[in-house]
Amino acid sequence: MSSSATSKLNRKDASSSKKSQENIASKEPGTKERPCCEDTDKGIENPYHPRPSQAVGFEHPNGTPGYAEKHKGYSVMQQHVLYWDRDEDGQIWPIDTWAGFRGLGFNLLFCLWATIVVHLSLSLPTRIAYSYIPDPFFRIYVPTIRKDKHGSDSGVYDTEGHYISARFEDMWAKFTSDGSAGSSSPRKTMSLSELFRCVRANRLAMDPFGWIASILEWGTTWLLVQKDGCIEKKDVYKMYDGSLFYEIRDKRNTKEGWNKGWGIGGDGFLGGDKVLPFSL
């Protein structure tokens, strides 16, 4: 390598190091332990701008192909729950949630438990926009799903249901500890311990509902998509815009099936291996 090329490389490394130091507050260890993604704007145009209907990312500059265009009239947070609105009437009934979880491969007991928890906790906030009287059927209203945003979350959705690309990339860069944090291309997988660190770091004071909700949401995501002890970035991304749920359902209807997650018996899979010739 020529001396000129070496000099340019050294200046580039020095510039990168200086930029990293500028994003660290020496009196706050968390800024060093969990550095943000520093060059999100190089791969995503206006990454801090809330996107109303496209979950834009490094790998998907225009959102999930086909899915984003099909549902462009919905906010990204609404797209996240459309899978459960089977008849597309804007209301998710408990039976819709039951059928949705069954379609994802969960067993009978998990589906029953999930339906009760989801509708008891999420029905009322979406109902208040229409009436202060609780819904007697515990329906969840898709048009006002933004009211179900809770504290201690990742911040990827804002209070209007927009998607903030930089928040997602920051989340991934902060907690994938392979030495590339602060880069636009951190490791593409996240381990269970890293996921736990993410949930713990997002906890807010005096927010037990948010703590529990985050644990349950990420725990369910882990059960759906983990493979070899890790979850993949591309699956988590598609979870946010809801396209993942359609993908899992459709693959379960093929001969190959969905070979990720634990399934807890619903798919006959255990740890990615088919152990039962039938579903529960």
C-alpha cells in the first residue's frame, strides 16, 4: 500500500474514532456501552423523519416489497396488527386473535392465554376514541391502535403510529455486541441475552404495565422467530410492519412449513426441528 493510501486510511480511522468519541458522554457509562448507529443517514434518507406508512430500513429502502404498497393507506402501527383483522372491518374480535395465533402455529393453551391478555389490556384504550363505555365484546379498534402504544418500548413507533427508521437501527446497533456498534452494518442476529438487555435498558420508572407488556411482546417474538438461539434482524423488521405474520402463516401451509421459533407444540416443531407429525 502506498504512503498516500495509508495516510488517507489513517485519517479516515481517526475521523471515525473522533466521531464515535463525540457520541459518548464520559460521565454516563450507558453511552459507551450502548452507542447509537452513527451513519444511519448514509443508508436511509431522512432516517429521523417519522414514516406514516412505510417501514424504511437499510435492507428495505421502500419498505417491505409488495406489502408496503398494498397497505399504504394504513400507518405502520396499523399494518402491524392488520393480520388479526381477518375481515378487514377495522375491529379485532377475540376470536380473530385466537385464530391469528393458531395460524402462527401456537398451541391451544397459548392461544387462549394470549387472547385473554391481549383483549383485556388493549381493548379499552382503542375504544375510548368512540365511547367511554368499555366494549362489552373486548374488541380492539384498528383505526385507533396508536392508543395502545405503551411506555418502556423501543420507540420505533411514535404516538401517531409512525415508524422511525433511526430508532430501529439504533436499537439493533446498541445491543448486538460484536464490536461493530456504531456502524451501519452491525451483526444481523441478536441473542436472547442481548434481547433481554434491550428490554431492560428501555424500562422507564414507575411503568409496570410497560415493563410487562415489553417482556410479553418480545417473548412472543422470540418464540416465533428464534433459530439457533438468535433472532434475525430481517424478521424483527418484518414484525414491526406486520408482514412477518402473513409470511409465517403462508409458510405453515406449505410442505416445508415454518422452521423457526419454538412453536410450543402448535406446529409440531421444537427448537426448529419437526418432532411431531401433527399439530396441537
